[in-house]
Amino acid sequence: MPLFYDEDQSMLEDSAAEFMKTEAPVAHLREFRDKNCPDGFSHRLWEQFGEMGFNGIMASEDEGGLGMGLKEAGIIMKEIGKNLAPSPFLTTAVAGVEALNNGSKALRDRYLPGIIEGKTVLSLAIDESSKHRPEAIAMEAKRSGNGFQLNGKKQFVIHGISSDMMIVAARTAGSAGDKDGLTLFAVEKETKGMEMDAVRLVDSSVAAHVAFNNVELTADAVIGEVDQGQEVLDRLLRAGRVASAAEMVGVGTGAMKQTLAYLKERKQFGQLIGEFQGLQHRAAHLYSEMEIADAIVRKAAEAVDAGVESAELLVSAAKAKVGVTSNLAVREGVQMHGGVGMTDEYDIGLYMKRDRGLSEFFGDSRYHANRVAQLYGY
């Protein structure tokens, strides 16, 4: 599998780069942060994503999408990261659509048209603690008449307040840690019994702590099969982890470019600081690390798209590697900017905040490094 882009993928990259640069630059994030927007993103920008065709990237052509894969979705995610564009693309167009692709046609018919147009937003209610631990899901979904009743709590549901539908992972059998017994549900925004507490995260995105109190659902809300939701959840997580890793590559690349530009314009002792050998060595090291991270994320996306046996291992290796590398990029950026790197006037601090939020989403570098060891049999 080649790690370079073919002609169509290169065209997509050019299109996404120009769109983000024009319609969703870093200044766009500042605008919504300073307005204290309750959703944390622009619904108009989300519609523009739809007009560009981006939102249908993972949906089949028969259902109005582009029928592409994670490698193409990663191209868009990388450009989102470079520009810190606030959008529900990751939760909705990638992870959410991947779950729906493994659900019923009725659910796809209900939600895909709105997602593709940029009018529908999805959120993911998976984690039940402050850390990403999908293997510890314990929320109960018990039989109730012809449907189910949900009780429990979910934490840090990104876009939970502004989403039209929430994908909820709960237990219809077994206990936390069991592979069998999980079921995924599509829960509409207006469903009775949900209480949400909005929280603004460090990168200005908005999440929600959600309490489910006797939430009644019909059997039509099930995504996939009852008690067999682990397979759908695994597909959702693989897609989300690769896409979030691609966005982190974009964040690290964007931070690095900001830093290199600063090294070429800032003078000290009558000399450009980029001419100092110590900073040149650090910049060269950062560049090589970002190239390695980009390569493994592309490899992971290709492996998932191709369904190869090593895909699960590559996904966690990619998330672990880019977690460390993106963090290196933003830390080096702040340090090489000097004191001004700590001020809000410069964008480098915004990249550091986005990196901090993304590092936790779908599992941080330590979680995935440990997972790599487990997959190797340790």
C-alpha cells in the first residue's frame, strides 16, 4: 500500500486546504471562542462542509455520499487540524457515519441525508469516566416492553448539547469488561429523561455530561444487533481513532509551520534566531518526527480501509506516536516563540490547547501504547 496520494486524493487535499484556509482559518476559531458560542462551532460552516461534499466522504454513493474511506477522511481531518477549524466532522461524518454504515437502512435513511447536507450533527456517548475506557462500559439498557430503558451516565460527550442524535453504548447483558452484551443505540435529541450539563473544554469546544434517567427507546433505535454491539463499536472507534490522529498530525504540522515562520522573522542580537544552530537542530528533529507520525497515520488509515489483520495494532500505534509528536510540536512552538508564546496574541497557544483536547479523545498516547503492548501479547 503506497503512502503517497493518488490524483483524486491530491485533488481532495488541494480542495480541503483551500477551503479551510479561506472559510475556516484560525481567526474563525477565535471568533467563536470570543463570542462564547454555546455550540462551539458554526452551523453555517457545517453546511458549507456539506456543500463541498466533505460530509459524505464515508457514506456510500448509493446513499448520496462519496463512497471513500478513512485515508480520504484523514486528508480532510489533517486540514481541519492545521487551521483549528471547529466542526463536528470527526464525531459526525467519520465516527458517526461509520456506525450508521453498520446499522439498519432505516437509520441511515433517517440521518445520512441531513449529515451529508450539513444540517445534522451526531455525538458519541461512550465514556463513563474522565478517561477513555470503552472496555469499562457499564451503563444499563434493560428490556422494557418492545424496546429498552436506559439508565446511567456518560461523560465528556463532544457536541452533546448541539447534536440531533447521540450514539449511546450501553449494556443489555453481562458486565463491564465483557465482549458480549453491548448494544449501540441512536437516541434523538428530544428524547425524555436525558439531563445534560454543558462544559467548555480547554480548546473552546463544548462537551456535555449526560445523565439518562429511565430513557425509553423503541427497538428501532438499535444500531446493529442487540448484545452484539462490540463489533460496531470497534468499527466506530477505529474510524474515530485514525481520524483524530490525522487531525493531530494537522495540529502538529500547523504549529510547526507557525514556529518555523517565527524563526525566520524574529531577530535577537541583530541576527535571525533561525540562524542559531541549536534552534536549527530542534526544528530539524521536529520536522522528522512529524513526517514519521504522518506516515504511520496514513498507514493505519490504509490498513483499516483494506481490512488487513494488523489494522488494530497500526491504529493504536498511530494514535500513540502522533500523541507524543503533536505534543512535542506545540511545546517546541511555545518555547521557540519565547515569552510571547504564552500570550493570546499569538496563535501557537491555541494549537497547544487543541492538542491537549485531542490527545484525550479516543484515548491518549499512554492508553494506546499500552494497547500496542497488549496486542503484542504482553
